[in-house]
Amino acid sequence: MAEQTVKVRKGLSANAKKVIVLCSMVALLVLTGVLNFVLNGDILDQTNDPTQVGGDAVTTFFANYRTDRETARAEEMSYLDAIISSEDSSAEAKTTAEEMKQELLGNIETELVLENLIKAKGFDDAIVTMSTDNVNVIIDQATLESEQVAQILGVILEETDYAATQVVVVPYEA
């Protein structure tokens, strides 16, 4: 009788982990939707004009972009953690997931540093996203002079191993 209980617990353990991971991902998705609804409602209430263009629209764009990026990354981290902690995952899959998680954490840190360095150069706001192929920079200005682009490019080249041809600087026009 005791042996059967142990077998059931082992079977439920692997399934329970899968269920917990799945429920966590669904909960994060629901939380993201609720936060998006609440925050968008607050923003519309503050402006009283949802078609208004200007500072609020820019702030909303940059805030929403960061929120969406953080949500996507949290889901990716959760997925990688599920692979790493799963008993069913192969050693190779776990190693790959750990490497991907380390790369993602490095990108998050580097993006934050780059955003702050760009702001320190006098720009109101900036969003930096890194991939294996390029770096995208969105700047809170309708137009950029070549000197400003050179400043941004200089920051990216000093702090990363990307080439100038891999950096895309985009002005944000509300």
C-alpha cells in the first residue's frame, strides 16, 4: 500500500510541476491584460481626450513598450525556468535553456544601462532592444540631427560588441 502511494506521488509530481508552470503563465497573461486595461483607463481619464497627441501620448508609448517588453521577458524566463526544472528535459535542453536565460539577463542589464546612458546625453527618453543581429534604439524626439545619432551610436558602440551597421536609431514621432 505504501509503495503505491509513492508511485502516485512521483507521477503527480511531474504533472503537478507542469500544471503549476502552465497556471503561472496563464496568471501572468491575465495580470498583463488587467494591468493594461487599468493603466490605459487611468491614462484616458487623465487626458479626457484619447485622441490627444503630445507629451502624454509619448509617455504612454514608452511606458507601454516597457511594460510589454517586461511581460514578454517574464513569460520567456518562466518558460526557460520550466525547461530547466523539468525532470523530463534532457541535459542538453537544460544547458541550452540556462545559456539562453543568461543571455537574456545580460541583454536586460545592457539595455537598461544603454537607456540610462542615452538619457544622460540629454535625450528625454529612449528604448533599447537587443537581439543577436542588431540593436534598435527608439528616441523620444520627432527628428534627430546627425550629431545626435552619432552620440547615440557612440554610446552603443562603447558599451557593446555590435558594429555601427547593426545599430538602428529611430526617432519617435507622436
